[in-house]
Amino acid sequence: MRTTLILPILVLSIFSWLIAAANWEVGIATAEARIDKKEAFVGIVEATRDEERNITSVKLILDHRRAFYQVNLDERGKALGRELDKKRAEVKGILEMQGLEKVLIVLHFQEVQESATQRLARE
């Protein structure tokens, strides 16, 4: 009788451990995927449009030119591309990992005037 009870208990224990391990991995992945810290970035906005002039992507090219962030194409992201394409902007937002790419979720943006030196360096 003891032998018949041990097997189901053992199976249930292993199953419980597997569920706990899977939940642990999901929790870690979720924490890494979203950085809930608001940050400010300054750079040049670059919008790409299709043949019908719809915005298909928006990038924020950071001032030091070594990096850029893809912008999430929600309402604010599209507004950034529409209003400040080819202009220098300060963008406040949250970085989120989407696959292997950091995507900037825009919370607020404003145009920032660039100096003559910055304009020459960009051209």
C-alpha cells in the first residue's frame, strides 16, 4: 500500500517543482524586459514613411551617434516622428526590451534647439 502512495506523491512533487521553476523564469524575464525607470534622452528624430506617407518607424539617434533607440509606434511615438522628424528632441520615456532590441516608449517629448556646432557636426 505504501508503494502505491509514494509514486503519485513523487509525481505531484516533481510537477510542483517544475511549475515553480517555470514561474521563476517568467518572473525574471518580465523584470528584465521592462525597465520601469523613466529616463530622458536627447538626439535627432528620424522617421521613416511608406508610399502613403504613413510613419512606419521612428528612431531617436543619440547625440554621441554611437547608439539609437527604436521608438514604440503607439500614439506618442508616431506624434514624435510626425512633429519632430529631422529635428533635435528631448524624449522622456521608458526603455523596454523587445526581443534583442531596446525600444523607447515615449511619455513626453519636446524640441530642443541645437547649437551651430552641433548642427555642423550632424551635417
